[in-house]
Amino acid sequence: LYLPILNQLAEQFPPLEQASTADMQRLKHVAATMLSTWTWTLLDHRRAAAVSSGALSRALEFIERHWHHGYEQAISVETLARASSVTTRQLNRLFQSEFGMSTRDYLRRQKLDHAAKLLDRSNLNLQEIAAASGFATEFAFSRAFKSVYDEPPATYRKGRRESD
């Protein structure tokens, strides 16, 4: 499914041994974006097909409503468990079995995906994006963002704007 797209993208870049530093940065950014987008798309399909637990369904619906309505506070695992009518331990088991990650990691990824969308689609500064994504500080947001996207938020935004 993705092979034709990858082949077309590969044609846009010079051979690695001839690539400049800027080309390598662009390639790294494109690869990270593609992996992030496709990985989460695949997980979303898996989620839609595999959610057999009512508690997990309630948890995912709660998360969707939270971000859809623009709440700026982070969701705690405890709050999510209460909304799902299960214990935090049971919720963690459900997330681990369905997504291969803990509830906390899933929530963190949701916050970072929300932040990436804001970086792409808004002119908010990093402090505002951090707050809107549920991070207590800009520093915590930047550190978490870099750990997942392999570059700081400002560099990510700049790269996205340059590629557009």
C-alpha cells in the first residue's frame, strides 16, 4: 500500500552519499512524519477492529471528546479509569493488550499528536501549544516532543512550513 509512495519520495532525494546536510534533515523529517502518521493510522484501524472491551471503548471515547472539545488539562490515568468504570490496573492491561503500550504512554502520545497538529495548523507560540496540549511547562513539552519526533518543536514547525 505504501510502497509506491515511498518510491516516489525516494526519487525526490539525491543518493545518500551525495546528500547535503539540509537534504538529510529533510529526509529525516519526512521519514519521521511518515512513520508517525502511518503507525498511528495502522493503530487506529487496529483500534477500530479490535476494541472488544466496553471499558476500552469508553476510555477511547472519553479521550476523543476531551481533545475534540479543546480541554487544555491533561487526562490522568485515574480520571480515565473512573470514566471507563474500571480500575487503573485493568485499564492498563486493556491498553497494553490492544495497543502494546501503557495507558500513560498512550495518553502522552495523544498529547504529542495534538501538539504536532497545533504546530502544523496554528501560529500559537510554544508556551501556548504546551498549555493547550496538557503540558505543565514549555520545557516538559519540548523534551517530550523531541523524544518522540526526534527534533524540538520549533525545528519541527520550521521544517513543516518550509516543506509546504
